[in-house]
Amino acid sequence: MAVKVGIISLGCAKNQVDAEMLLYKIREAGYELSDDPAMCDVAIVNTCGFIESAKQESIEEILELATLKREGKIKKIIVTGCLAERYNNQIAKEMCEVDAVVGIGANENIGKVIARVLNEEHFGIFPDKLLMPLEGKRVQSTPPYTAYLKISEGCDNRCTYCAIPLIRGGHRSRKMENIIEEAKTLAEKGVKELNVIAQDTTRYGLDLYGEYKLAELLRELCKISGFKWIRILYCYPDKITDELINVIKTEDKICKYIDIPLQHCNGNVLKRMNRSGNRETLLNLMKKLRTEIPNIVIRTTFIAGFPGETEEEFTELCEFIKEVKFQRMGCFPYSMEEGTEAAEFPDQIDEDVKIRRAEIITEQQSFILDSYLEGMIGSETEVLCEGYDRYAECYFGRTSFDAPDVDTMTFFTATGKKPVAGEFYTIKITDFMDSSLIGEIVQ
């Protein structure tokens, strides 16, 4: 009987792509893939270790599997991903039920790792993180009509709060021809929505070609038949070039949507974060984007309670958000990450103050979003259907302004022919509720 192996992938979409590459290697090694890691022989947790809440989620998932192992429902547990890379042998010491802890540099050899744990070995393996493969075939875990395309690995920005360079290493771009080839394969398989990701998509190509190449890459992706939407995530504000803006503006397949994690607007806070810019430069960028690309939707994230953030600096951030009126936004309390420069900064802010500041911004944003959604009532927009909600008794999907998993949904009704998941429909917006649009198919 074939050994069944399942993966639980946590954290960001970049980690999900890594998991898809692992799944292909596992299947290639002769193991049977299972959709339910809790009912398989070998359960792999592809962990996230970015901030404290993500680490806790990873630990809780491992502990749940440990319970299943003690009950005899699964045989072996392997821990991979960012938490494994960051804390390696510490995980094995503190969680005796884990059979192997595997750094990202060993992803290429996951088949051999499984064979060793089935042979009753307990071990950790942590090759150089730069051995993590940039290229490889994948078993797509997203719905067949949507996929992520990772164009680079690692990061060179060295923000003082971020552990990613410690975990993933420096920025490494994939060759453009390899990315295009993978994109063509995805299109041939039926992918209609392509989400372009990296730790910093706007840095793409600098290490290989000596210049930013994201705009050129996007133009090449737009030439591939099959894609209807191409969305860009994780852009850095100081690398958004005029050429990139022009590509978003002129290419019909590029969603008029851009994800720019700003983190703050105050110049002093940004300097302490080792990021460039200030309120004035960021306002100018937002105005430029909205002038050049009418109706563009801008997503961003902010950190509240960064070490040394004064009440005045926090107030400036609140005022900046009110002025810009981001259509999509997230805010998180600062997470002190060991090994990062900011963790050693003086003037660390009390946890309750950080949480309260994040809550203030989140509450403020809810009013901004409600106002934006109310303005959409009566308009028509295209929606990618994703299924039927039997509790709400209607269909649901996303607009081109909504990235998978992180943005809002659109719920809609239909008369006559039933909508099909993976198809596009024109929806007339009639209302909104809980940050989601409500509408009906235009016949």
C-alpha cells in the first residue's frame, strides 16, 4: 500500500508556492498525496515564522498533529518552511513528536527526508538556504482558474523589523524566460487569474540584469493567451517606476490594483525602519498613481507601535490614512522579532498600546471602506465566480480589485442559468455588508 503524505501550508502565498513544489517532489518520489494531512502516514507542516502570531499558528498546528500521532492516526511529522529554517534544532528539542525538522535548503530532497523518517530516523537537516530551488514543477493547490507566480526569492531591503532576509537570504530573481515558460504552462492548464508575487516584486531583475525588469516581465506575461487578470502584489514604493505605472495603465490584462506595503508615513519612523520616504513623498506617489490610472485600487499595510513611535507620529499616520483613503488596508501591531535590528531599539512600546493603536487604525479604515463600497452601489463590475454559499444562499466571487485570501468578496444572485466557478460575470452592485459587496448578475 502506498505511503500517504499530506502538507499543511501556513503563511503567505510565497510559502504556498513552495508547498506546491514540495508536493510535486513528493509525488515524483512515489508517495501518494493526501488532501487531509490528519489522515495520512506522513504529515508535513510548511510553517511561517514571519511575526509572532504566525509563529504561534505554526506551533499550534504542529501540536495538533502531535496529538494525532499519539492517538495513532498519523505516523510521522516533518516540519519545513520559515519556522524550521529560523529555529531548526530548537523545534526538535521542544517537540519530541516531530520526526524531522528541515531547512528550506533541503526542499529539493524532501523525498529522501520522508524515506528517512519512515526508516525511524529522527533528525534535523539545514543546508545553505541559498540551495532552495528557484525553479521546479508544481502541483497546483489553488482552484484551477487562479494561481500564484513567484518571480524571485529572498530580500535585500533589510527593513529593521523584518526577519525575512535572516530566514530566506538575499534577493534572487528567476530568469525571465523560465518565468514565462511556467506562466504558459499555467495558462494551458486553465489558469485565468495570475497573481505575481515575491518578497519585493519591484526589485525583480536587478540582480540578474542590472536594472528593474518587472515592467518588461509584465508585458511579456500579457502576451500569453488564456490570462484575463494579472495582479501585482508586494511592490515597494520607492521602486514604482514610470514604466511600471505605464504598464498597469495601458495593458488591459493588468488589474488596476497595486499592493504597496507602506508600513508608515512619518519620515523619522520610516528612517528607523530603514525605509525611504516620508508623508510628502508617499502622498505624491499616491496622487500620481490615481492621476495616471483612474479608479486604481491601492492596497497597503501599516505597522502600529514601532519602537519609539510617538503619539504625534501615530497621529500623523492616522491623518495620512484619512487623507489617502486606501480602498484596501491592513494594520498590525509591531512584532518584536529576535535577530532583527529593531528588536534591540530603545523605547519599545507596551503591548497594550501597540494593540490599541492598531485597533484605532483598523476602526478608522472600516469607515473609509464603507464609504468606498457605498459609492459602488448602482455600478456594474466584473466578478470571477468562486462558488455557491449555501448558508447565504447566493454565489460569491471577487472583482479584479480583490486579491485571493486577503481582500473582500462579492456575493451575488442569479436567475436562469447557474454561474460556474472560474467564469466571469457582470454584476450590478445593489448593497454591501461586512466589507463585502452584494449584487446580482446583469442579464
